[in-house]
Amino acid sequence: MKFRRKIIVIGYGLAFMALFLFYQLQMREYAGFQKIDIANAEDKTAEFQYGVDAPVDSTYIVISGYAYQTFMDYKTIDYKIVLLNERTGETFSIKTQPVERQDLLKNDTALHFAKVGLYGRVSKKAGAFSQNYYEI
């Protein structure tokens, strides 16, 4: 009986540690942004079809939309959402996840890849959104 109790306590301890680690990894992934320099970046927006959905304001700022080049043969796309701080001029990158956009496949016959959608979120504290205005 004593051995069984030890196994149960160890099991609960490991489960708690796994949940805590998962929570910490999620917070690290979504809480911070990465400061980037776009001074030498070439503006290629004219080559893309794109759209940004209205950001969702909650504990996080959630940004979604789509971007793709017409007649491109995509297998994967590595998106980054870039936010420009209007007050300081600094730019930040937010990690994103690909999202299937079947609506775009139906409306654009030149598009043959469904995961042209994007989804990213950032903690309001990390971006100090109450004191700053960001352009997407």
C-alpha cells in the first residue's frame, strides 16, 4: 500500500511539472516579440495578395489574415507578422501559425495552396499596448 501511494504521488508530481512546463513554454512563445530591423528590407507588397482581419483584443492581441503571391507553387510558407511602433519607430516580429483558408482557394483559381492564412498573438503586457500604437 505504501509503495502504491508513492507511485501516485510521483505521478501527480510529474503531471504537475509537465503542465507547468507546457504553460511556461506557451507564455514564452506568445508573450514576447522579437525586435527586428527592417531598414534595408525591400517593399514587395505590390507582388502579394494580402489582407488583415480586425485584431481581437483580449489578454492577448490576436492578429490573423492572409498573404500570398499569385501563381506561386507553395509547399510551405514561413510567415512573420511585423508590428511598427508608431511612437518609437521600432519594429517587432511575432511568430505565426499557418491557417487553411478554403475561402481564398474558392475565390482565386491561381491559388493551389490552402495554408496561406496566418495567425499570431502577443501578450498585451509584452507590447505595452496601453502606451503604444502599432501598425501591422
